[in-house]
Amino acid sequence: MVMIMKKISIIVPVYNAEPYLKKCLDSLFNQNYLNYEVIAINDGSKDHSLEILRDYQKKYDNLIVIDDTNHGQGHARNLGIKNAKGSYLTFVDSDDYIASDFLIDLANKLEEDDYDIVISDLWKVYDNYTEYFKQYHNFSKNSNISFMLSHPGPVGRLFKKELFTKNNLFFKEGVYYEDLATIPLLAIYASKIAYLEHAYYYYVIHENSTMKQVKYNPKLDDIFVVLESLTEEFTYRSGKKYQKELEYLYIEHLLYSASLRYLNYSEGKEKGNQIKKIFHAMYPNYRKNEYYKKKSKKFKLVCFCAYYDFRMMLKLMKKIGGK
């Protein structure tokens, strides 16, 4: 098959990424695909990230650098989308890196049958080991629903730009979990979604990440704001069509993940009680959800303990590897 090499825009938010940025950029400019641009948004970095970007800009004429004040990752990604000249978009975080065949393989797959989205898997890179991570799970024979319910991150994927621009769909700004507020909604508009069961993207896990901080970070509470926003957006964009899918997103990201995350902090009891109240009010019959039924026994046990606020049992499960 002869591929039409339409332009791809790689969008890279950059904030205080000096220790990792060169490795990221080197991987971006080592692609087997030819027709692409890299849009790097310096999000008010206080280190030497901007200087590194300017140095690379002298070597690569397909690097566009936007120097912005600090507004957060959601705003930076949106700025990239609005300035993108490509027909396709992909997102790379400035501390991550990609394989040389990432663009060409995903673009080939996308043009194979005029897909709107192609999703691939990730390598999670820790200090001492690397772990394969599946981004896509077969929740349904309908690939759009499976995409909607799979990992909500925007990386390791290739999108038609018009999915965002034509539908006025941009990342929620000023919050954490901005990807969860946005990516599942793309499935409402995509005609066809493809999955490549291969990992091209290297997602680097840092000890100082928000999810691993020992001290409580109020940004974690954005999960409540984001899920409320997602509820409103699903209703606005599709009415009541995806109610059971929305229920599952609450189960996965609030009852399960957030409940476990809050166990690390003294504020966890209050937050766990808040989660319990939300589920007792909105989803008291969550165990009947067809996607929940496909999950593991461990997953279901965590949800059960969170629903009834059995914190000691949750802590024990987490300690012995229940997650």
C-alpha cells in the first residue's frame, strides 16, 4: 500500500522538563515518517527548557516553539491543537519519548481504512524496570465504546484533528485529569477506531509525580470536578445514550482508583466518605453495570470496600498488592 503522507502535528507541552527534554526531542526528530511538525508549548518553565527548545529550533525547521505563561497542561495542549497545521494530531509529554516507527506505523494504520483514531499501547518506564501497559480493552464489540472505557490518556494515539476542531472539543483547563474530561468524548464523534497491539510510546514514571507524592495534593480533588464535567458533556453531546458507559467511568476512576489513591493521606477518610455519598446517591446499583461485571475479583472487592467505606480493609489490600 502506498501511503499518502499527510501532515502530522506532534503537540508537546513543556514545563520544567530540562532533565528529560533532550531525550524526548531526539526521539521526535528521529521518526521514519517525513511530513510532520513538532509544536512545543513552553508553559512558563522556570528552568532551561526554553533555551533547549530554541537550540533545537535552530537545527530543525519543523519545530515550532510557542512561549506561553504558565496555564497548565490542558491549556498548552489546546494551544497546540489551535496552532496545528497537520491533518492528524498526536500528543507527547516532555519527559517521555517515542520509538522511531511510531508515526509511520500509526499513520499507515489510520489510512488503511480511513480511521479517525488509532490507539496503541505503552511502555511504562520505572527507575529499575519497564512494564508493558495495554491502553485499549475489549469492553464491547463496539470499538467506540471500548475506546471510551479504556485508558483516557491522549498519548500513544493518532487522531484526526477535525475530531477536536469540528466538534469544539478541547481539553478542560485548570484541572488535573484533563484527559479524562476530554478523551472519552471523542468516541461520540469518531466513525471508526483502530487498535494496534504494540507499544511505541515510553511513558516515564517519576517518584515526584502528583500520584506518588507523600503529602496530600489538593489537585487530586479535581477528579470530582472532572467527572461532573464529563457528566454534563455526555448529556449535552449525546443525551442519555451513554449512561451505562458514564456509570462505568465513575466506577473505574472514582470508586476504584480515587478511593485507593486517597488512602495515602489523612484527608482520605473525608474523601472516601464523599465518594461513598456520590455512589449511594447516583449509582447504588453499580454492581449491575455490564462492564463492571467483566472486571477482576480484586477490582470488585476494592469497589465493594470503597462503597461501604471499609477503609482498613482497603489499606490492607493495597499493602499486599490488592491494586
